Amino acid sequence: MRVAIAGGHGQIARLLGAALAARGDSALGLVRNPEHEADLRADGIVPVVADLEQIGTDELARYLEGFDAAVFAAGAGPGSGAQRKDTVDRAASALLADACERAGVRRFVQVSAMGTEGPYPPDIGEVFAAYLDAKGAAEQDLRERDLDWTILRPGRLTDDAPTGRVRIGASVARAEITRADVASVVIALLDEPASVRKVLEAVNGDTPIPDGVRAAVA
């Protein structure tokens, strides 16, 4: 399987790309900063410098030609303001989906976030509200496309060691999940045709990831 990953230098993206490469798949990481290329190569990921806030649809589509799937794992990141939440977390996802449509890449997994449907807590803060707004808008954009999409909403992310176990379904109680386990869930979704056009929430739990994904989409 050939998989293109947007936000290629992000923590989930690098874990995902390395795991794909380790099992013999081909991972391409779209990065904004040329200084990140060496890190991706060390992970076994092919880097491509493509700033999703600047690149055009046609140019991005050329990089995606011949790929089997795309994963949107990009984000404006901590310290960014409300405007970049929109240009990265919403607009860049829509751009990647546009490019997939143009390049004939039907499979699309979007890493979103729990809480996008609200209601938001009263003390949420302007920037985090903008982040959830952007993620929710990106989800809605994807739902309206003729792509084989899956939306994954992980819980609060941690850098703990992977557990290999999840609680996953259309709606689960909010809790934590390791970034490494999110990467494993994405792979399980890519491997599971029945996950197409599903919106799933995932946190760490007691069920092995492949079993949890199969049960969630059955």
C-alpha cells in the first residue's frame, strides 16, 4: 500500500509512516520545513516539501498520483492562533481532499478530534474553540465528498508507550489515547474496507486494536 501523509513531521504522522514502512508499505510524508526531510528519511518515510498553506491543488495532486490512500494528520500545533487553526486544520484538509479527487486517490483517513460536535464547555477559550470549529468544518467538507473516507476522532493525546488496546466506536467516553496507538488505529482503518464512511471515536481501552476496529465497523 502506498500512503501519503499530510503533516508528515507530526508525532502521529511519523509513528504512522515508520509503522507502514516497517511492514513493507510505502509512506510519503508531506512537510512544510525542508529541515525535516532527514528525520523522515531516518524513519523510512519519503519526504516531500509541500506547504499546505501555499501549494496549489494541481501541484499537490501530482505528488499523489499512483497512491492508494491519503491520511490527513496535519495541525497548526500548539502556540498557533485561531487564524492558523482554520488555514491548517480546515483548509489544508480540504486541499488534500481536492488533490486526492484530482489524482484519483479515493481512500482518505482524517485524524480529527473528539468534541467537534459540541456543545463546547463555557471555559473552552477562543483558540481551542477555533480549533474544534476548524476540525468540525473539515469533517463536514469530507462527508460531502465522493471519497472513501473515514474520520477518526482520538481522545486526549499522550506520549506514553503504546498499549495496543482501544475502546472505539461511534461515541465513547472521553479519555486518553497514546499517539502511537492512534497511528496503529489509522493502519487498522486503512486495512479494513468496512471502515469507509464511518466516523469513529477512539481512546485507550481493553480491546486489541484490530479487533476493536473490526467490531466498531461491523
